[in-house]
Amino acid sequence: MFLRLTLIVVLTVAGLMSVTAAHARESEAAGRCAATTGWAEPAAANAISYYSLEWTPFGQTEWGWETYLPVIQQELATGCGAGTPAFARALADFQSRYNLPATGLFDPATFQVFKGVWQERRPFIMARFNGEGACPEPPPLNQLGYLVTEEEHADRLTRLLRRDTLAAYRAMVTAARAEVPDMADNPELLQIFSGFRDPEADAARCATDNNCDGVRRAVCSPHRTGTAVDLFVGQLLDLGVDSTLPASRLHMTRGATYRWMVQNAGRFGFVPYVYEPWHWEWAGPPPPVVHP
């Protein structure tokens, strides 16, 4: 009995020490984010617009820009919150780099530049641009591989991917489940609900659903390449896994799965389509990491 009580006490103390250490790290990070001098004003303005900005980044009205914070933080290489001086300073550095007024204020003009940077990382977009708008041909069938049952989401449209993309996806999911407890406990997360889609079938679906507006769905879809995947990253009750309603996309981007993807998918060659938190495209093997 004494040994059992001793063990309970030891484990409790160890747990409290771990929580205290985590809180200390968070406090230290918060202190660094707030300590940047000279950027208090834009930080305060960003804290307000973060929730109140009325704008149309992708054609429909949205309020605030929380949905896009994870990818913006990743681009700026900062973990500081939107309303901190350090974030404003990092944003100003980005603005200066792209010849924008270095105000440190988030605004639609700055977001347009972010969008351009992110779009240029999508091989499908650049292939269309360099090909003067021509739609890339789908890969030969012998370059496609089948998903296994554990990789398929219940709402799946297709079960094929280009073989190199499938190998990269499997390596990424293995890493994600090892690094994020939420994903290890929920096998539905990161399952694929759309991969390679035959262009003719996609065109027929466009005509039937009448929603190929180039934002929600495109007549020339990257899914025809076999390198685009739609992954389950969570959903709001009664809304689809690919609902583009602002509330739905915000819910997805708040989750640990999406945030892990933003920070780590590049390790495996995947880049995002920012409007759709579930949509990722394989850009090829990432360059090797060179250690000094």
C-alpha cells in the first residue's frame, strides 16, 4: 500500500512538473512575442482585424483572417500570435521583401501577395502558366497506384494516386501518426477522399453540379495529374468534408491535423491550396536538408 501511494505521489509530481515546464515555455514564448519594440500600434490593429475584417479573399465575404493564420505564420517563420508586436514586425519584413509598404498591418493587398507566393509553389499552376493555359494531360495508367482500405475515407470519390505521390503520402501519414496523438487515436484523420480523377468524369460532374467556378472546383482540376489529394482534416457537424463555408474552413484550420500539415507537409513534398484546408498537392521530393 505504501509503495502504491509513493508511486502515485511520484507520478503526480512528475505530471505537475511537466505541466509547469510547458507553461513556462509558453510564457517565455509569449514574452518574446510581446517584447519586440516599436510595433505596438500595428499589433493592436491586427488584433482587431483578426476577427473584424470584412473582405472577400476568394470571392465570398469573410469576417476576420484567423483561417489563414497558420499558413501566414509558417511563411513568416514565426509562432507569434496575430496581435503581437513580433508578428507585426515579421509581417513588415515580408511586406518590405515584396515591395509593399512595410506597415506591419495585415490587409487584403498583403494577402494577395501571400496568395501569389503560395500559388507559385503549386506545380500544376505553374505548368498551366508556362503552357499558356493548357490543361496538363493525365498520367498513363501504369503510373497510378491503388489506395488500401485504411487510406480511403468513407466519402471518397476515387481510389487512385500517382505512385510517387502515394509513396510520399504514406511516409507523411506515418510521421504524422507518430508525432501527433490526435492523429494516432483517430485513423479517419488524413484519410483520402479524393485523389486522381479522370478528366472526362470530372467534366461530367462539373456539368451536373454546376459549381466549377475555378475556386470551389475547376474545369481543369489538379486532380487529373494524380498528384493532388483531398485529406480529411475534420468537419463541422452536418457539413461536408469539403464544405467551403467560412465557418467550416475555420474549424478545419483550428485543428491539430491541419496545423501539423502546414508545418510539416513540406518535409514530404506537399504544398497547400490555401482556400481548401483539405487540398494538398505533391510538388516532388523536397531538397535534402544540408547541415552545417
